[in-house]
Amino acid sequence: MNATKWGIRIQEVSAGRDILLLLTGGEAHIGAVATAYFNEEDMDVQVRTVDLPGHREDELAEYMAKTAAKALGCTVTVAAGIHYDGISKEQILDIVAEAKQVFEGYLKAAVNKI
């Protein structure tokens, strides 16, 4: 993986047919976890998200889990934890954009392996 401005990383762990993605940056931790799966009843991808108090990674984890599950056709769990002390709102937006860019690169490579 190429180095990024903020050091955002995605690590993949295969769990049989399913995938666990660990999204980290700065001081790594687990701030939110989202699992996306295909719901036969609704014929759509559903997401379950858990966020820990004081953390804001839930929307990012949910977006990544749902997007990856749809693209890869399997259950995907994203555990996200990105932390930097004393950053501005603009820097937070930059970090989120970088995380999405790293994720898109991961997803493109993963889809090409199918």
C-alpha cells in the first residue's frame, strides 16, 4: 500500500467467504464496527453498526461495509478507529476524504481479484 498524508490504512482479514476490514490511522483503536450482509427477505444489503461513546467513525464504517458488501457479494465487517490529537474540522474532512480514497483503492483491487 502506498503511503498517505495521514497514514490511513486498511487491512483485510479473510473469514472464509466473508471479509473483515480494519481501518486505522494515527493512534489506532476501535471506535465503531459495521457489518453489512445480504438480507434475503428484503433482497438488499443491510447494515448493523455499533459505535463506542465519544467516537465518530460510525458513518465511515457503515459506508465502507455496505459499499464493499454490495461490490464483493459477501458479508463485510469494518472495524474503524482513527485518532489524531488537536486537529481542526478541516483536517478531519481531509482525513475522511483520504480514508475514502484508500478504501476505493482497496475495493477496486478486491473487485479485480474476483
